[in-house]
Amino acid sequence: MNIEIKERFIKAWKEYFTGCELPIACFYSDELKDVEFPNAPKPNPKGFTCIFSQIAPVRKGRSRAFNMENLGCFGSYLPFGFVTEITEDVRNYVCRVERVQKSHDNFNSMYKHRPPKQAAGRYLVFKRWDTLEEQDDPQVVFFFGDQDVISGLHGLANFDAMTPYEVIAPFGTGCDSIVGYPMYEFASEQPKAVLGPLDPSVRINFKPGISTFSTPWPKFLNMLDNIEDSFLTTDSWSNIKKRFIKAK
């Protein structure tokens, strides 16, 4: 990636989202290089380890890579593109255990609207923004934040839009919200940002009031280019920014 983009974003983030958590970039790669490939999680009473638990070290600056060998939840295989066929186990779990879809037909229909995509590399790499290097090729950037942070990102995503639908909140897993849908949007002519996670089974891994905002790389670059012309430079946003500083 262009390191100038990395530094430009860090400067803008410090200016307009003072003290807020840096985002995470993710991308597919066939090589690990200096990225940690952690062991698969040990079995636990729940029977799975959520990806949001597995990427907790990434939020602290420790880059990590995953594939089917070390992902702790089989439900992440499909959103991350490591399998592209919906299995009966997944259908049953979603419809009978989590009970977030009424029937197998309902669940199957979700993926007719957004067909699964094959992973474009052996690994899915996650890096905190400030740890990105020139060799990296970000495809999705996602943020963790409260409603003030999300409102700023939402507004910026819609700043130069020609429709009111630049941010979507589609049904799906937490994995879908940070990777599955944004990766699908990556190839779109008008890529949209994705709000989440709204899956009730994932919310237990989040503090109340914290959400994610995930954007495909082309959309992210557009947002970055628009910062200086947007509402982020107004007194209204300055008043919101004071809350970031106060909470720091």
C-alpha cells in the first residue's frame, strides 16, 4: 500500500476522532511474512471461539492471520470465503440453535442475494492500521466505536453520495458484517459500507453501545479524500469531538 495514505489517515484520525481506536485492515494473502498464525483455540463449553475474541490482540497491535486451520468457529468459514457451499450443519445451527432464521429456505435465500465468494488467498490477514506496511494490500477497513464514532463515519460515507443508501445493515453474522459483505461490496461499481454486528449471538462479545463500521477499500479512500471538505471541520463536530477527548 501507499504509505502516504497510511500517514494521511493517521493524521486525520487524530485530528477529528481524537483518542478513538484505530481501525483494522484485512486482506487475503498467500504468505504470512511477519504475521502471527495463532494455534486453533482450545475446546470450550460453548463449542466455538468467536472471531472477535480471536482478533482482540489485533486491536492491541498484534497482526494475525487465519484460515480453516485455526478459526475457532465453523460459522466463519463461509463469510470468510474458505468454503463456498452451505452445509446442513450451518443451516441447522442458524435455524435450530441460534434461531435467527425461520427456516432453511429463508437461510438459503440470504445467500442467493449474496452468493459466497472464494477466498482470494490462503490466509485472511488482520492488521491494526498503524502496523500496515508497504507490502500490504488492504481490501477492507473496519472500525470499532460508539454511536458518536459511527455517526461520524456514517456521515462521511454519505457525504458525496447520490443516493441515501451508502451504508447498509444487512442480515448476517458478525463475520459477515466485518468481512463477508464488505468483501462482496469491494467489487461493486458503487461499494457500500456495512454497519454491524447485529447478530444477537455475537453481541455478547461486545460492550453495550459499541458497533462496527466496515468499508471496502475504494469506499475508504473516497471517505479519506472528503474529510477536509466535510462536516468534520465544523463547530458541530468539534462539540462531539470534545466527548472523545473527555472520555480518553
